[in-house]
Amino acid sequence: MAAREHRIAITDEALRDLRRRVIAARLPNPIDPGSGEDGTSLRLVRQLADRWADGFDWRTAEARLNRLPQFVSRIDGLDVHYIHQRGVGPAPMPLVITHGWPGSFIEMERILPLLTDPAAHGGHAADAFDVVVPSLPGYGLSQAPRSIGVSSRTIADMWASLMAELGYDRYGAQGGDIGAGVSLWLARQRPEALTGVHVNYIPGSFAPCIDDAVEPITADEQAFLDRARIFAAEHGAYAALHGTRPQTLAYALSDSPIGLAAWMIEKFDAWSDHDGDLERTIPLDTIITNIALYWFSGTIDASLRLYKENRLNPLAFARGERVQVPLGVAVFPRELPMPPRSWVERVCDVQRWSVMHKGGHFAALEQPAALAEEIRTLFRPLR
């Protein structure tokens, strides 16, 4: 099916219903309202709720997003929403960028002009990209899967179909969080179409086949595995729930916008690089816009369930298997546990490994200029 232009148009009735629910929210009574030790702090949720009810203007956000070139295409039986921004330069390279959870396509709003028109932002026109930013199925504006089995692996095939439909037979891929997994699956399954892959996260399910007799685990690799286990034990309850019983959680998050916000903003607060004031790093209106997209879509269950599909389809590699597509990795200081370069090189052709000075899990939101420069640098010799 040919691509059709898309505009976001939330009804006034939906906006009124949302505001009513936000105002009527019943909040818990924690021992310490300012503490995040037990989860999202009451202080942060009240700040968000007050802004959402009185001050946040969805229509302003909607108008801004509608200035982006948005489209919907029918891909493998699902309506897939995406941004398709043409590059300004002599020969823009196609690049598909994939977001993760609890993000959406709006994570890429600030980085888009840096990649599509680098000459207007202190760069070189020769580094321009044609950028495609699809929304994951069930995340915001893409249709939720109608059957089981849609994992990052199958989404990678969907993206390959989308890029082919757009006329791109060779392109790069970039992503963080779930988007990193989709990008690596693309490289693994469609190497003939990939010029290179850049990621700012290595998924937790990324698992080389280890032969201790040939190449035993190094001290740095063991330290990473230990960090990952500690993180899973102390901070991984959300992922365990998403990956095993997502439907139960979905009832609460589908019914309460403040419950949804509390579940999601915890990650923006904990995983971004800030000095105690989240809004100085990621504006509260940006976070609310992102949460509202999830709310209006009514598909939170599908977004959670992708974790279960990915648990059943891990990014695990067979003995001797290698991904030959050139890979670049940007390691931001406040990222979730990241493996050392040697761990990734067991499987991938790592051509660039950069330790960044500032930033966290939401790199495109937090440090768009630094991430854009890393992407440009990796792909410059691969054009």
C-alpha cells in the first residue's frame, strides 16, 4: 500500500477526558514524598500532574509535531507510522533510526535537523542523511500487533520492507534501547542492505556464544556481567514484569494517565544524566507529550508486551556466528550497564567505540549534538 501523509489530530473530547482523569487522580501516601528509593517520588508526580492539568498545551505540541513530515504505510499487515525527512546535501545517505521504551519518535525531534541538514548546524553538507524514524508497533502512532510473535527480530524485517518501499536498497541503522536491538537484528538478518549500524546501547539479551577453552571471559567482561546482575536485581522489576505478565500491568496503565506517567517518568528520571533537576535535561513538556502519545494510542499493553516477545527471541549468537556490518557504539556515562568493547567484538565488527562525556539512556533527547556527530563520524567513510 502506498504511503499516505499523516497528521496528529486528537479530539477535544479526548483532551477533556484526559484532563479530568489527571485532576481526579488519587495519589499514594509515601513515607518520604521527595524520595525515589521506593520508585517514582510523589513530588515528581505532583509536579508533572500539576503541569499536565494546568499549563501544558497539547495543541501547541501537536502543531509542532505536525510540522514534521509524517506518513503511514501498510507493512506486513500493520499500519506503521514514521517520519521521513529528506536530507539537504549532495548525496544524503538513508538512515533508519529506531526509538525504544518508554520513548517514541519524538525522541528524535531535536536530532533530526542535525542529521538531515548538517551544514545549517555547523557541519558539512556531505554528511547529510535521509532520515526515517518509524514508530514501533503499538508505540504511539503505529498500529499494535494483532497476533503474538512480533519481536525486535520481526520488526527489523518490517523496517527492511519499509525502507525498500521508500526506494532505499542500501542504508544505515541507528538506535538505543529497543531500537538498538532492532538495528542489530537488521545487521544480522539483512547485511546486504546495511552500510553500517550505530547504537548507543547494547541490549541486555546480546549474548555471544562463549567457549572458555578458546576465549575465556575477561575480567572486564565478568565485571560487566556482575553489574548487569546487580542492576536486574535492584532496578529490573519493570522489565521482569513487562517480560512475563505485561497484561496485568496494562489494566492500571490503560485506566490512569497518572499511573502511566509515574511508570514512565521513573525511567526518564533514573536513566538520564542530570544533577537532580530532570527538567533541566529533558523539558517536562517533552516528557508529557511523549506520555500523552502513549495514552491517546490506547495500546500500552502492546508496548509492554514487546519485552515478552524479546525475552522469547533474545539477541543470542551461535558459535562462530559474526555480524560483518560495520558497527559504531557510543557509551554514555549514565547509560544502563554496558559491556566492554571486547564483549561486542566477539560477534561484531566494531569500527568505532566512543566513551562520551555526558548523557544517559535518552541520548537523542539529552545530547543530540554529540550523538549526531558520532553518527556522522561512523558513516562518513561508509558512504
